[in-house]
Amino acid sequence: MKSIRTYLVLVILSVICLANFTAAMQGYRGSLKAADRLVENRLSEKAHILSAFLDQHTTLPRGIFDQQTLYQIWDQDELIASSINAPDNLFAPVDGNFHLQSHAGDRWRAVGMTLDQSQIQVIVAEKYSAYASLTEDILLRAIIPIIWVLPVLGILVWLVIHIGLQPLKRLANSLSKREANDLKVIQMDAYAGELTPIVAALNGLFSRLSEAFDRERRFSSDAAHELRTPLAAFKVNLHSLGKNEIQSEDLERLKRTSERMEHSIEQLLTLNRVASAGEGAPLEAYDLYGITRDVIADMYVIIENRKQTIELAGDPLLLRVDPGSLAVVIRNLIDNASKYSPKNGSILVSTESSNGMAILRIEDSGKGIPKAEHARVLERFYRIGGDQNDSDITGSGLGLSIVSFVLKLFGGKINFFESKTLGGLGVEISFPSAGNSDD
């Protein structure tokens, strides 16, 4: 069932039609009985007219009635008078009852009766076609009003149902305008009683989702904090071993592993902070160019140590987003561009406005990402080639998933492309613009 409104309109119209048709048929049957009595009374009156002529011993004119009527007058077995269209034989039984007879290709409604105190028998009949037209007129008068009223009824029923479904539409609009993290309960007294089960079910769902999100946030935060302490002790021990001039390949591998663990924990904490930042008061407008410039300034020493160059171009652009979350996105993207670009490589960062969107592009001179992997790199803990990366690249597979999470949280989008300027990977993120800035 694709539409409740259509279903209700069809069902209600069907019920109305069935009820009206049943009533019409009952009326039709009653009308037929009334028509039968009318025809029978008319035949009886014509028989009495003929009887009056006989009582006055007046010669009956053969054309006393129209061609729709025929009559016969019998004196015992002798036909003493008849209409022009009557046959010579006895037309119908003379028993006082009404019969249907066939004559001259037509059906006739006939009655035969014996006159009082005589043996004279009078038979009068009318063509059934006249009777049929009368009954057909009765049927049409009963059915036609139902037919032309149906469209009006359909419109009225549709309007009534449309008005009746407004609370459901209002509930749907209210839910569609909610933010992704708005899990407050719906006030049940604001809706009709029929919607109470739906509202109660939604409130139960919101409650369970809120609890689940809280558990997830607590788990990420608690797990990261709990892991920090043993990891710090582990790094101190490794540092002590290094001071004792114990150098081996295994020791270097342990150092890289500890760095990777530390990076993963920091990313988990970042993810938790970003999720929390998405909840709260309405967002103010911040300058995309200015935040990007500050992030580059903070990371410049790291990039310089890798003997790489970075360039920022563009104009100030305003967008409504949590500045800390946006800085995390930019930091992750620039960090990836730096890590996967070679020494003496280049990174180009630019901002621009297009079609009401504030756009940030980050391009590098690295190897890039195969097009088939563009969607998968946004998954949590996914790294191209698994753990088979260059040994000097620390990563956990969380950076781009955090970027994707923040973009969804604040209505942004991400797109990967091949940089025509530097030959490596290009990443484009876009947010709805909040206007221009002269920053």
C-alpha cells in the first residue's frame, strides 16, 4: 500500500457506493412493485371502460385505445368485439390475474376478467415495451444521481481525510527538521490520540538511541584514557632501553608500534571530542581561510622537518561550523597530504566559494589513491593495503573517517580527485556558505 490517503478514499467511496447501490436497488424493487400496481390499475380501468360500453349496449369502436393497447370481448366461446391489433383466438386466461403474453413480435401485459352477472369475458393488454420504458426510467432515476455525485463525494472524502491526516504530516515535518543529534522526547499531548502509539514508540526509540550513543562516547573516551597510562609507561621503558644503547631492529619496530598506538588513541579522543562538539547551541559563522591558516601555522614545523613546502591560496569565507571540529578536519587532511608525499614534496591548499558552498581543496605530490578505494578510505580503521604501508608512516585508519563524520555532522561533503597541478591526490571538502568575510 503506497498511500494511506488513497486507500481510505477508495475504501470509503466503495462503502458509500455499495450502500447507495443497495438502497437504490431496494428503491428500484419498491418502484417496480408500484409500477406493476400502476399498470394493473390502468388495465383494470380500461376493462371497466369496456364494461361500461357493453352495459350501455353501445357498439365499441375498434380504435377506442391506442396501438399500445389491445382488447377482446368474448361471449362464452364467441369473440364479439376486439381491437384492430388483437388476434382472433383467446389472448390470455380469464382468471382475474395478470399475465405476460407474446403477440406480433412483442410482449404484452394482459388481464382477463368476467363481468358481473353475465358470461361476458373482457381481456385487456398493453405492450410490455411501455412497461419496460417505465421501469428503465425508474432505474435510471435511482442510479444516475449516484454516478454524478461520486466525483463530488470523492473530493469531499479526500479533503476530509487530508485534514484528518494533518497531525501525522505535522509530526513528520517536526521529525524532518530535527538535527541528527536531537533525541529529545516528543510531547504526546500535542498530537491526536490515534498518534499516541506512534509518538510513544518514537520516544522509546529516541531513548534507546540516546543511551546507545552515550555508551559509545563513554567507551571511546574511557578506552582511550585507560590506554594512555600503560602506553606512556611502555614508551618510557623503550626510551630507557634506547639510552642503554641497546639498538636492534626489534627495538625500532617496538618504537614504531608505540607511536602508532599513541596516534590511534589520540584519534579516538579526537573522535570523541568532535562528536561532543556537534551537540549544543546554534553555531556561529567562522572564517574557513583563517582557520586553515592557523592549522598550517601549527603544523608548519612538522612539514618543514619533512623538507616539504605548503602553500595557501584563496579568500576568506564564512561558514557555520564548530571551529575545533573544522580544525581537526583540516589538520587530518594536511597531515595525510604530508605523510604520503615524498621528501621535498609540495602541498597546495586553496579556498573558494561556488554555488553557495565554501570549498577547501588540499592537493599533494604523493602517489594518490586508486579511484576504486575512494569510498573505502572513509571507513573506520581501513588503510589501503592493510598494514602493508611504508614503515615510516604512522596511521590508524581513523583520520579520514573522522573527516567524514564531521562533514556529515555539519552538512558538508567530501570528494577525491587527481591533482592536475601536483600529480598526487586532491581532496575537496565543501560546506554551505554563510557569506563572505573581509578577514
